Amino acid sequence: MRFEPSACATDEPANTTPVTEENESFTENFPTDGENKNVEEQYADYSGAQVFSVKLKSSEHKRMFQQLEDRELIDVWLHKRSKKRSRAEFMVLRENMQEVLSLFYEADIQPKIVIPNMQRLIEKEKKAETLTNSTLRSGHGMNWNEYHRYSTIHSFLLHYANAYPDICTLKTIGKTVENRDIQMLKISSGGNENKTAIFIDGGMHAREWITPAAVTYIIKELVDNRAKYRSFVDDVDFHIVPLVNVDGYEYSHTRDRLWRKNRADLWGPCNGVDLNRNFGYKWGTSGSSFIGCSQIYRGSAGFSEPESKAIRDYIMESTANFQAYLSFHSYGQLILYPYGYANNELPSDADDLKRLGNAAASAVRKLSKTRYTVGNSAEVLYRSSGASDDWAKGEAGIKYSYVIELSDTGKYGFMLPERLIKPTAADALEIVKVVADEVMGLYEKKGLTMILEAKLNASKILEDDFRLVERRPRSESRGVASHWRPPPLSPGRSHPLVWPPGSCVVMRLA
Ligand SMILES: [Zn+2]
């Protein structure tokens, strides 16, 4: 199944022409300027498409479902597993409906309709967008009553960088395939550059519109109401990329509401790489596809895409002391921790990740009664290699790495109504608060002792920055040791201390 939009010129937002080889080339050659009015009229049509939910009770069921996915007869939106059975939500296009439903009935599975009329939902959302766009604009144009385009998100970031130059810095960390800027806003109240830092991103998957909305809301709150969050805003730096997949996001506004991948031109019938299968840690091992048309196409190599590369380069070149990496996705209400590339591959400090995840989930529940499930991503969902949180943990050595799947659990899925932006964003902020409170303690203020666990790939620490105080066996570090990533070595400062892998050292700030 292909999710390229049909491309017949029409004044009607809903056209019913199926994608054919004939009109495909026209689709591919169409200008990609998202702001172009003519482009907006060529909108992917989902007439007759429906979203279903099924329970898969046996391994036979699961195998059959996997085959449907492999054959691209269904677009899997959510696939969650519990102890005995798994639950999946997926969309079926009109042209595949008969085949898919008869295969389910043959297997004695009763799919339940979740979204009976996909196209109507898309049109309703577009109508709401036009209405609010014309009535609610003010200042930088951003609000959390509606979903916004990249240009508004850009003005919003620029506004904060200009209005609060003492704490906000805007930086372009890379360019997308279509040459748009990937922007990062750093919120820092200054102080030591080795201060604890958190990296946050959103909008890695284009159709997950709630994620850039939630992440920009987090920026607004941390800056506008920083007195309220003083307990951690003074002691933690935030490096925030609200929209990683800018091209895909624009494309989801102008051409295909359900676009997921980036806009890499693959020279074939299908475009786009799944950025969250393109990170170069255990890349391509399982739970990703080598087929270009697949929704989970991993790309030709780890970090083949400029968007994932931009995140990698920024984090690796930064001297920031990143202790948490939070990547916002939707949907499912899940707080997931590595590793996702294989079953039963847990980091040695998985208990810490689980504990903090649970703390965040209960804080959200107290705030809004929204229930988040916490767990290892391969366990709660399915295996997926090349995900950014696996890389952040396994390669960049960032202790608290999570993927957070925001609301909902399936009623609207990616089509979360605009009235739910604010409550969902408030839940996201609550998670950030709990994580920030935790990591603050991982780097004590000057003069206090910290205990670090040094791994072989993270064992070079500059004498200039730290003084070795004491060395302890690893067994004694349980409960207090924290994984810490040293600042990268810079030329001219060549006196690193090196420890054997797994040794634990007690450090004091120089
Ligand atoms: Zn996602």
C-alpha cells in the first residue's frame, strides 16, 4: 500500500482518483514549497479509508497481521502488547478494504472500527484550521488552540530568542532534505557550562502534530513562567528542537495529513525515510524495513538523513552535560525506555529508568488523570532498531533516554482534536518537570562530591575539569552511581584520565 497522495488537479479538497503509475510522476515532480496555495489544493484523499482496532490472541494471529503489514495492505498506527495478547490499530485504504477484511474474517478476528470516515475527520480538521487561523492570531502567531505551520513555529522561536536574549539562544543545527532550517532553542540561566542539561525533541514523525505543539508549549512555560519552575530552571539547561522533521511536517499540512517519514527523494515510486529508524546505533538489526515504500524504511545507512545527523552532531559536539533525552511522539500514552532494537536487551540501569518513568507517570495522573504506561519499548511495543532513544542511551551515553508517546490511546490517534492540545501539552510539561527534578541532583553544585560510573567509551575525563578524588569498585556504587558523559576532548587539552571499563570513580569539581 502506498500513501503517496493522488495528484489530480481539482478545486474540491476531496478527490477520489486513486494513485496510478500515470499520475505518480506528476506527484513526484510537484513543487515542494509548502506555502504555495496551488500545492495545498492537491491534498491526499482518504475517502473510504477507515481505522480499525484488533486484538491478536495467538501467534498465528500475530503472524497474519505481520504479513498484512509487510505487504503494505495496512498502515499500522499503534501496536501494543500485553502479557497474553496484543492490541493493534491500523488504517486500511478503500482499495485494500475488501481483501483485508476478508483475511481477518477468515482468521476469525473481528476488527472494531475506531475511525469510520478518515476523510471526514481530515476535512473537519482543515476547516477548523482555516477558521482559527483567521481569528486568533496575535504577536508571534503561536497559540495552543490550534496546530501551526513551520513558519509560525519559526516566528515563535525567533520571538523568544529576541525577547529573552539573556536566557534563550536560537541555533540552526542543520538543514533538512528540502533545505529548511532545523532549529534548536537553548534555555539557560547561565553558569557553569557543565551544568546538567536535557535534550528535548518533537516532530520527528510528520503526522504526530501534537508533538511540536506540546514541545513549543514546554518552551513557553519554562520561559514565561520560569519563576514557577525556578526549582530546576536555574540548575538545568534545556536544549529543545520542537520540529525535527520540518519537510515531512509541512508535507502533512499541504499534501498528505498522514505522512510519517522525512521527504528524502528515493528515485523510486516512494519517498521518505523513517527518521526514527535511521539513528546509527544497532541500525537495521530488527523492527525496521529496507524497502523504500515501507512506513518504517530505515534509509540506506545509519544517519543517512540530514535530520537525524543534525541531532547526532549537535549532541556529540556539544559540551553540555546531557543527563536526559526526551523524544516526544504520539500516540498511545506511553513512557518508553531503551533498548528497542532487540527483546530482553535492557541497559544496566534499567531500574533507574523505570523508576523515573513511573514517577513521571504518577505525576501526570495526579495532574490530569491521564494514564501513561511505562516500560521497555521492545516489551511494551515491538522491536524497532535505529530509534533515537536507543542511540542517545547506547552511543551518546545519556542516562535518562525516553520516547514519550503522548495522547491519546486510540480514539483519534494522530488526529487529536485541537481542543486537546493544551491538556496534552500540560501532561508533557509535567513529565519534563519530573525528569528535570531528578537530573538536577545528578550534578551537584561546585564543591560537592559526585559519584560517576565510567565506561570504557566514556572514561576520558579532562584533568583540567575534574580532579580524581577516590576510586571504588563498581559494586560499591550501586544506588548512587550515575552514568555520566564527559565533555568531548578538544585539541590542545590532551591529558585525559583513563579508567578500566566499569570502574567507579568519585570526582570532585576542580
Ligand atoms: Zn512517532
